[in-house]
Amino acid sequence: MNCIPLTPSFCAANGIVIDSYEDKSIFFGLINLNDTVLKNRIKKAYRSFQCTFSEIDPEAFSIKLSRLYSEDTDTETNALVSEIDPAAENKIDRIADDAPAINLLNSIFLEALAARASDIHIESGPVDSSIRYRVDGLLETAKTITRERAASVSARLRILANLNVLENRRPQDGHMDIKTDDYSLDVRISIVPTIWGESVVLRLLNRSDTPLGLDSLGFSERHLVHLQDLLITSSGLVLVTGPTGSGKTTTLAAILKELRIRNSKIISIEDPVEYRIDGITQIQVHEELDLTFESVLRRIFRQDPDIIMIGEIRDIETAELAIRAALTGHLVFATLHTNNAVEAIYRLQNMGIPGFMAASVLKMIITQRLIRKICPRCNNAGCPHCANTGYCGRTVIAEIISIDKTLQSIIADGANNDQLESWLKKINHRTLLDDAREKVFMGISTEQEIRRELGGSH
């Protein structure tokens, strides 16, 4: 294929790429299939070949072109070099002449975006390196490359993230901004040395994303009623709990998006800021600059906020400040890493928050997970649309505890987990498993997916 003398810049400018070739036939992908002038130019340039043209969509074109020119070659395909526009240095949907490492990285990003990946893993092994994408919460192997090529990609990432290119013995963390025609990405990068080379993990945060509405996240009707109550709450503490990757930030962003229509000053402290929400003051945590959750929270009281969102309660200092803010008339939202709603109450007690103080401010505890949805095109049978997994996209399963006076009294008395769970069972509280089973009954997900996420035999 690389014997065909089409330069990357020509292909990118004209929207044409070689899809395949055999013997005396060349098959071209063309973005604009009606471009007869271009077709005639190609046919004249390749008089001894049978040229066949088919339409290709822009996304597939970018991926194909990046793949084609990411190969290590010394042929004329990569021999013609054109000057790279410095302003387009971080533009990943362009092709750089004579830059196989750059084009390989571009193709990795483009393929990850096309697959709806949240993370990219580049992992070195004893022989080769694997590239895996996390899609709908699960890692899927996309391709295998040589360790040498993985090292060149890692070096390129270090340059883009302003990291030490010569340091490969110590872990490094950083971030970079990446742009395509459709996306503006904030990419968080973590590089850790391993016995075989390096493990590189890239977290993709799409700055172009806008928060979804609460009614589009998958909450049940009864849960939406509880969440709508938050929109008329003026003060108190609301906790959103669950493990990493359970959609807590997305839920909070959807709530804040609804709250912004009020005549209120809303301030969020996040690490990282995943959704840009117009009308809300969003603050990025930078621990290296002493901008921690705790230090920023101390300062924002002077900003006259009505509503405060804390990306994560990690320590007693942040927990105490959140309680203080709620006690002084603010509506405070925060996330906490616990497996269920009852554990959230116990976690606050373990941090040193007295039961009576927690009971006086807690308004609601939302615990959630994300489960994969059955692919609508193949009904879980597996098809190209869902990469033959049978699933496409995710929805939320949740349990919500609204803190009433009885529960306030139980929490204030320092009740343990067993006592709290006993009370919830007595009032027929709807658990995560109950919500998950409803999703299966409605044909949204499967029993296998519920077992994978919640464990056990249900």
C-alpha cells in the first residue's frame, strides 16, 4: 500500500484515502463522492490501475488516514515533508507528513473517540505493547504494537504534556489539551514505569460535553421525584456515593444544571472539572499549588455562595467544612466513596463527625452504579454497532434515602449499620438491587450485567 505515492497532506486536503489495493486495482475512500475533478486527477495519475471510489464518512476517514501514515516506512509515502503549522500542534484530526509516531497517536485518539472510550491504556509487555480502551466501564484490547513504537508514543505524549522526556524511571502525571473538529479534550495522563517498560493511562474529558438532564440519566420515576425535591431545598447536605466510575459527577452536574436557573450563586470545587456549566463558578483543584478541596472550601465562603458542590470529601477537614456550610444555611452537594447509602452515614462517623451533627444537616443520600444497556440494534446478540458485546451505552441504577425525622433520630443516636439497615428494611426501602432488577424486567439490561456490577447470585 505504501508504494502508492499519495502524500498525507494531499490526502488530508482532498478528503481521499487508499482503502485497499490488489494487483492492478486500487480502492479509494472519498469523503465527497461527487468530486469528479478529483476522481479524474487520480485516474490520470494511476493510468495503469483500475481505480474504484466509494464514499467514506469523515470520522472513518480520519482514523483510516492516521492508521495508513502511522506505519514506520522509508518509502516515498512518508518522504515528502511539508511544514507543520505550529497552531495545529495539538490538532489530532490532521495528518503530519513524515511523522509516524504522531500519526499513530492521532489514530489512537480518534479510534478511542469513535468507540466512546473514557480512558486509553498503553501497556508494555515482555514482547509487545497493547492498546486498550475503556468503553462502558470495561477495558477492550484494540491493537498490539511493538514496544519501540509504544516508547515513541509515550515520548510524544510527554512533549504534549510538558513532562520530562528523559525521565523514565519515576512516575509522571500531567495533562494536555487536544482538539478535533468535533471535540475539545482535556486529557489527563499518568505514566508509571513497569518491569517491561511503561504503563500509560489517558483519561479523556470532553470539554465539549454539556451536562445531561436528570430525566435522561436513567433514574426511575420514583427516584426522579426525590431528585426534583432537591430543586426546592434551600439548605442542608446531599451526598452522592458510589465507587470510582459510577457516574457521581454526571449526576451532580445534571442537578447543578437544573439549579442554575434559580437566583443563586453556585460554586463547585472539582478535580477535575468534567463538565463546563454556564452560570456556575467552577474551581479546579490543584494540590501542587495548595488548592485542595479543604483549602478552597475555606476561601469560598467569602464568595457569598448559596449552593456549594464539593467534588469529593476525602478527609475530616473537608467533611467538617461541608457540615459547617450546611449548618450556616448553604445547600451543599458532595461525593463520597462508599458502596451504599448506609455506609455513607457510617463513613462520616468514622471520620469523626458526631451523629447528632450529621443528622442535623443530612437531607438526602444518593448511591448509584452504572450498568450497560442492551444494544438496541441487535438486542444483546452482538453486532458491529456494539463491537459484538451485545451492549451499547450505560444507564444508572440507584438507591436514594431521604432523611426524615425518624431517620434523623436514629442517626443522631449513633446507630450502626445493622440498625440502619433494619429500619430501612422495615419501611420497604428500595435498594440498588431492587432498582437493578427493575431495569432487567424492563428489558434495559441483563441479569449477567447486574451480577457483574453488584456481584453475587441474584
